[in-house]
Amino acid sequence: MANSSANELFQRQKNYFLGQHTKSFEFRLEQLQTFKSMLLEHEQALIDAVHDDFKKPAFEVFATELGVIYAELDEAIKQLNNWMK
């Protein structure tokens, strides 16, 4: 990509951001927290479904599926403000 094309792309992205087209910190944080709450609320149903489909025991579902998602959500919630700078 030529330098002028890169500069043009950067300027278009910056203008898009400054035009308030992106979502606010509060909106994004609420979405992450809502997603985590939904997972927690339906955790047993998710564990049961994975067990029914793949015969994974509950501990393995948590260790390899849900636990990873919870950790990623916690990290995203923690870092969201920094990532939006």
C-alpha cells in the first residue's frame, strides 16, 4: 500500500471515529457485562448441551469452553478503556 493510500485510509478511519459512529465505552461495557451475565445465567444449560453433543463432563466444559470465555470477557472488561484510546 502506498504511503498516500495508507494516510488516506487512516484519515477516513479517524473521521469515521470522530463522527461519533462508533459505540461509547458505556455501551460496549454494558454489552460485555450483559453477555457474561447471560452465559452465567444459562451456564448449566450450556454445559448440558455440550455434554449431550460431545459427551464432555461438566468440569471439562468449564475448563475448555466456558472458563476460557469468562477469562476473555474479564480481560476485555478490564482493558476496554485502554483499547478505546
